[in-house]
Amino acid sequence: MVSLQLPLSTINNKIFSHFNPKPASCLCRVGNRSRAFPCNKYSIFRGGEGTITTATAEEERLLPDELRPELMPKHVAVIMDGNGRWARQRNLPTSFGHRAGVRALTDLIDLCCKWGIRVLTVFAFSTENWLRPKLEVDILMSLFEMVLKEELKILMRQDVRISVIGDSKKLPKSLQKLKTEVEDTTKNNSGLQLIIAISFSGQYDIVQACKSIVEKTKDGVIQPNDITEAVIEQELETNCTKFPHPDLLIRTSGEQRISNFLLWQLAYTELAFVKSLWPDFGKADFVDALCEFQQRKRRYGGRDS
Amino acid sequence: MAQELEMENSNEGTLQRLFQRLVAMMSGFLQWLFFTVLSVGPIPNHIAFIMDGNRRYAKSQKLGPGAGHKAGFSSLISILESCYKIGVKYVTVYAFSIDNFKRDPIEVQSIMDLMLEKIDELLKEESIVSSHGIRINFFGNLELLSEPVRMAVAKAMVETAKNTNVVLSVCVAYTSTNEIVHAVQESCREKIAQALLNSKFNCEMRDFERGYNTLSKVDCSITLEDLERHMYLAECPDPDLLIRTSGETRLSNFLLWQTTFCYLHVLDALWPEVSPWWLGWVILHYQRAKPYIDKRMKVL
């Protein structure tokens, strides 16, 4: 049950400093196989021979030693699962879990910007989530508005372009307006593209694509026989990016399901199921998932040469 | 002397056979016990398999070309048998993707030949299909298959149509995106046909001549249900569990629409190495995850 003990506006980082997410483990569990990654904690100490120095901003932008720049994914998608459980483990209201989740997200955005990932898609709110208790849904909608407003300046400085996908007709009017403003303000940014999926599902995406295709067949613009994968692809909401297909999907909290996220686009995506709850997902978990990704051989149905 | 030696060898052979039979019986008993314990918990109604790793298996065992896929087929029969024993009603397997046509033509041809050979075997009286009442469906863009394979596939579907115990869906010349394209095309054709019918019925000849422009949006809007009706696997429920072998953690364009809420499990074992024990192990994991999945689904 969600209970509001504090109005959202008074929730700030000072409160959350007492509930800092604990350090994430370095294990990535997939199926019945759990494997500790052959990656050491990345060295933040680089310097001349025999010297130890703290990392400068320049050095921190460098990838960890375990990661090869040429094998970095262009598009990473994340199912941010586990906020509710994180809060329950600490006997806190669910809203605290969502707020802690926002911190994890901003940290991830930082890393993606630094490590040259081109697109980050996050599953913030699915079409199924509308069935959650109204109070929780209202809290989430307010949280989205607050976070978009609070983080916009920082994201502008980071040259992040924001796109919001999903059925915006169901969103509160104020959030719809904010969505348009944020997309407009950041449209010329050329750094990381952050795609936030709100009121979205993979099946919804395909159905809405089909509706526009049907309109075109109705108007005689195309015939049913002319409908191809490329035609459908153009109508999907991920047509807002040059890299619509995620290379890597990360789902936190140990659940091994797609839960109706980015259905079409995940055809050849490498999946990584991480045990950490989303607020606990940190740099170590992300490096582990990227390590795992870089070791995989992607054949797309063909054969290794 | 020679006779004594022969008798000794013969005794040893008999003993060995007896021992092997005993081991097989014990293994069978233990397996039966394992499955009985499993059946106390929830059993997935529909399991989908991505049968990956046949060629790597052949390479690791130093087998000839095509042997990996033959071993893979034996594994499929063994898993099918286990699914029948455990009570799984629907089994779907990813036999051949449209992307696989990109492979070496000799390999593609050998897989097609194997399919012909095995379909023939399965339709025989003494096969598992008859004894266990298995209905076989083939789903995919079957137009891409050669005529002999298309005919064999059609024959298998007709001859097993009356079986009702287990439904085996074999996805061949299949990708999920191709399935969705097919569903969209069919839905569009249905909507256009419906629209024409409405126009004729209302005797609005001017509308009919102008085309479809006067039709209301309601007449032609596509829904989720429209698409689902035209999916290849429309007659099967969505999979509860999807298992991919050989350690790869991706869907490879398999059942993207149907696995939205499915529990996904990856096994390191290559497909020909998968035994009923592995299947039971995965079902145990599924049973552990199911209460939480059910809890989330109740909210929906």
C-alpha cells in the first residue's frame, strides 16, 4: 500500500543521503548460470610511475579498463524495476523507492554521456501500470513532472536530447504540455538521446503504427501487399531516433521478463537480467552488464565466419 | 580354450547389458519421481524453445556435417516426451528462422532434407506422435520453403489434426517481425473488405466509387485483438516459459508478440545436450518465479 507521509516537494537529496543505495554486487545472473565477471574494479588511479593520483574530469570520462570502446553499444534500454521492493525492504513508502530510482537514473545518464552511448531508452511507465492504485499513479505522474522540470537545466548542459514516447493522451494535461516543452527545448542537442517511455508498451506501439498504416491503405496511399517491415518500422514511436533498436536491454530486480517493453525493436537485442533493485543499480552493475554484452557474439541468424 | 574364452566374453557382454538396463531403469524411476514432485507445483501450459547450439555440438563432438541437427532432433523428441509426461499442453520450437536462409546453401539444404526425413518418421504408426496424440502445426512464411517441404508440412498438419493431447508448433521460415507484418496485412485487407461491404450495404454508390474516404474512423480502426487474430500462433495461448539453449541471451526475432509477459530462461547447455533433467530444473525455476509473476498479473 502506498502511503504519503511527506509531501513530495519536501523529499530532497538530504533525506535520501541517509538511504544511499548500498553498493551493487558485481554478479550478473542470467537463467541458471551465474558468473562473476572477469572484470576488476576499474582503476581510478592513473598517474606516472609510482604515483597515485585522484581522477581528473578528463580521466573519469575514460572508459573503465574492462570495456573496449569499439564494442560499446550504441543504444541501451533499461527496465527500471524494483523501486517498490527497495522501499518495502527499508519500511519506506513506495514514493521513496521511486525517488531513489530517479537518482539511479540520473547517475546512469551521466555515465552514458561520459562513455559515448548514443541512445538510452528507459521504461518509466507502462500501459499496464495505469491499473495500479490511483494514488501511486498520481504520485508517479507528479514525480515525472517534477523530475523533468528539475533536471532539464542539467540535461541541457550535458547536451542531452529528450524524447518521450507513449500514449500521451492518457497523461495529465500539465505533463503533456511539459513533455512538448522539454522535447522542443532539447531538440537541437546532439549528445545522448534520452528516450523516456511513459504510458508505453510494445504492443501499443505496434497497434498505433498499424492504425496509421490502415489510414494510408484506406486513402489508397499504399496497398496491403506493400506493407513491409520497413513500413511498420517507420511508424513506430522509436522513429524519433537514428538507432531505434537497442543493442542491450538491462532489467533490474532479477525478474526475467520483457513485460511488454519495446517488442519489435528487441528482436536481436542482448538481454541482461541484473539482480540489483533499480535504486541500487550503479556503475559496477552497469560495467558488468557492458562487459557481458561485449563478450557476446551477435550473429543475427547467420553463422560465425 | 577358445570356446571358454568365447563363453567368458559372452558372459561379460550379458552382464554389461544387464547393468546398462538396470541403470536405465533406475534413471527412469528417478526421473518419474522428479516429475511427480514437479507436478505438485504449477506446470507451464505452454513452453517455447529456441533450439540453439546444434552446430557447436557437432563441432565439439567432432561429428560430420548435419550430425548436429540430427542430434538436435533426437533431443527434441526426448523433450517432447518429457513435456507430455509432465503435462505441458503446448510446445513451440524455433526450428528455422528466415534469417537462417543467409547461411551456407549446403547447410540450408541439409536442414530441409532432415525436415523431410523426420516429418516422414513422425507420421509413422510407431512414432511418438501417434502414441502420445501430438498435433503438429507448422508456422511461418511457408511460401519461402521448397515445394516438397511445403507438401510434407501440409501433410503432417492434416494427418495429425485429430490429435489433442499435445500441440507441437514448429516455427519454420519464421521471424516474429514477419509474422507481425503478415498480421498487419491481413488486418488491413479485412478492414478494407469490411469497408467495401458496408458501402455496398448502405447503397452509397458514390462513396464506393470515390473509394474509402468517406468511411468513419471507427470502421477502419485496428485493434490489438485484430492483430492477435491474424498472428500465426493465434490458436495457441501465449507461452508461460521460453527456454533458450547454448547460453545466448536474446530472442532472435522469436515470438516477440507472444512473450511479452513470459518467463525467460537461458541454459548454457547446447540443444543436443539438453535432457529431461534440465527441463525439470528450468521448470523448478519457473515455479519459483511464478508467484511473483501471478501477483503482478493480478494487478492487470
